[in-house]
Amino acid sequence: MCPPPSQPPQSPLFPPPGTAHPHGRPACVLSVEDDPVIRQSIAGWLSDEGYLVLEAEDGISALRAVREQRPDVVLLDLGIPGISGDAVLERMAQESPEVPVVVVSGRAEIGDAINAFKLGAWDYITKPILNMNMLALTVRNCLERRRLRERLSAMESRYSGLVQGLPVVVFSLDDTLELTFINEACRTVLGWTPEQALLEPGWFMDNVFPEDRERVRGAFSGAFSASTPFSLEFRMINPRGIPLFVQARSTAVASPDLARGMPGRIEGVLIDLSRRVFLERLLVQREKLNTLGALVDEIAHEFRNPVFALAGFARTLHRKFPDAQEAEVVLEEATRLEALINRVQQYLAPVDIVPRPCSLAAVLDFAADLLHAPLQRKGVELRVEAPANLPPVQSDPDLLAQIVVGMAGLAVEHGVPGSEAVLRCRDAGRGQLVEVLLRTESPLAHDTELSLMPFGDQQGPQPLAVSYKLARDLSCLLHVRREPDGLLLMLAVPVDPDDVANLLGEE
């Protein structure tokens, strides 16, 4: 049996005779020849060159030796008895394509050589062998080609593993914007399998958000003429129809041979920006509430003097005529109050809402993914119950996601370490309900209204203040209820906004 490989230092590019690079051990050569004189002559000469030689006289013993001994090179005579040499060659190409087969045949016709190469032969030598050095060179060349193939295969495997394991989408487009490659991150980032993306014609542009499609097509098409790296932010659509914010960082590669019709391509990555965009919007909403707290303090101070003045002059006006000069002062102060009230009303105007069909199950999955890391640090496990067959609701998915993150995020600040929180949605007849059930020992469990107040005693907005306000802007209703061991938060998302109170009332 051929000896197992050892691990000495790497040998030179061309190994010395009798070694199978890169292991440095004696190369194992199987000689398949029915003529014992020729077989022994080849075996003796190769042994003198330092090779370990195995011998077989027919096709059956040759295949057995290949399966059991795993030789590095096979020298095969096509005229062997039993199973024909052609059949042995074809079988080896199927079972052991990595093993080089050198045909050593008495047939000198060119047709025989062509047929042997078609069946998987690596080289072809005719008998009689007049120069054994030619045989030695052929064996060494086959060993070197095998070594290079193995190195190339290992490098391709490492490269493929690296690319497939990246957390960003790696893609390649041809000059018609058809996808030619995409890695496994397509599944986790975009929600589509690589097979779906590659097999569906026009998949890439079809899944760009409609409003961004022309802009993306123009940018990518222009990149082919410029052949320079570029960056572009746009939206793509996942299988549930939810827009995903992505950034493409790409490089256009010119055609290597345009005259022969070889197309150019765009290679690059897609980076998921959905979390960043969501957090930016959430930060804006929280900052608005913080600013509102400062504005309320200012209003309280500004109201004090006008109110005192109005009270004093009101008493005076009872004793004087209506056209007295004090009436003008009252009017001026009233104007100041009206201006302040207008400022508050403008600030508290509802945020921009873009209603469209959206899946609450997808919103819950997004919120759970966003909160996974902080909940893990808190020691709270979040269980999501989101039936995939729920019909879509007509609402703004971005604002719904902010509301749900605020609800489930209560477990990050007030959950009990080691406990389980439940995030679920269900059909409630005239709408759908999103519920969060969590264990907490916070004072919020005893005074549920405290969690919905816009300002706390110490640090501004309470956890659910933003969610409560956004729910009202969406014509939804957020309610908090005490449970024996914690809190139950319920968000009613009605089909008809007028049914929102009834939707929670039925529950």
C-alpha cells in the first residue's frame, strides 16, 4: 500500500525524481500491463528512480489497486485482458478523476490517442518505449500538474469559503445587469436564496424598489463606461415586500476581449443599511421628545408673567371703561400666548406617514433581530410568535417597527435577567394585535400609566412615550396592562381607524 503523506518543509517547484510534491514522500506509481517483461522492465526502472511501484496485469486488479492503494500516477496499457483499457480509463475518470492516467499503448493511430484523451487520459505514450527518460519526464509532469490542481482547488475552496462567509452580499453583474454571482449572505441580508437570485432572469433590477429603479439602472449602466469604483444607496425588496435600505460599493471591470464578445461586469458588495436608517429615525423621534421637554420649561416660564399681567389688568378692566389703555396691554400679552401655542402645535405636528401594505410578522422579525444583542446582554430571552399567514395591514412599516422596538425594548431596561419575554402578533377580527409580555420588577408594573408619560422625574421621556405618540399618529392604540408577574403591552392595528378602541375593548 502507498505510504501515508508526511509533512516536511515545502519542496522546490519541480520535485526530484521519485517524490510526489508537496509531501516529499516517494511517489506511488501503478503500472497496468499484461506483458510481464514490459511490466517488470517499467517497474524496475521506476524503482531505480526512487518511485514506489505497484503492478497489475488486468483491468480488475488495476481498479482494485486504485481503490485500495490510491496511487499517485497510473500507467495504463489499453490492450489488457478482462475489462478493457478503455473501460478502466473511463471508470477511473468517474471514480478518481484526480489521479493522473498515462496511457502506454502499442496503438500509434491518432484516433486512439484522441479517444483516450476524451475518456480522461492525461498523456499518451506509444510502445515500445525507446527512451525511459521520456517516461520519467511524463510521470514528473503529471505529478506536477496534479500538485498544481490540488493547490488551485484548495485556494478556490478557501476563497469560496471566505466569500460565502462574509456578512455582506457579494455580487457580480454583467453588462445587461443580469446577476452572474451572489454569495450566501443574499439569504440572510436580502431574504432570497442565492439559487432564486441566480435562476430568475432580471432578478436584480426587479427587486430594486420601484421608485429607485431608474436611478439604480442609470448609475450601474454608467459605471460600465466610466470603469471607476462608485457607491450608491437605494432600496431593495425582500420576499415579504418590505423595503431594505442598502449601499452598493462596486467596481466596473472592463471586457477582457470586447472584440470576441466577452462582456464586462460589475463586481461589488451590498451593505445592509436598514438598521442604521431605522436607528437614525428613532433617534430623531427621541430627540424631538427631549427638545419638547426643554420647550415646555420655556413655555412655563413665559406663561407666568403674561398670566399675572392678564389677571391684574382683568381686575382693573372691571372698574374702567372697555376702551381703556390697559386693553391694549391685554391684547399684546394674549398675542404672545398665541404665538407660543402655535410653536407647540407646529412642533407636535404628526410625523410624515407613508402607508402601504406591510407584514406585521416581518416587522416583529426585524425588531427581534435588532434587539437580539442587548437582550442577550441583559439575560432576557425573546420568543417571537409571528404567524406567516397573517394578511398585510395598511400602515407605515418604518413607524410600526419603531413602535414595536419601543415595546419590546422595555425588556432591555426593565426585564428580569434569566426570564423570557414574548413578542407576538395575531388576528383580532377587525384588525391585528401586537403583544409583548415580560416579567419586570420595575415600578412600571405597579403604575402602568407611568410608562406612557412623555416626561419622567429624572431623565426625560419614558420608554414607551415615543411608541405611544407614534401609535396615535398611525391611528393605532397602545395599551399597557398589569399581569400577575409583569406587564402586557398591546398595540391595536385596526383595519378601520375608527375601530381601534373597539379592537382593544373586545380583548
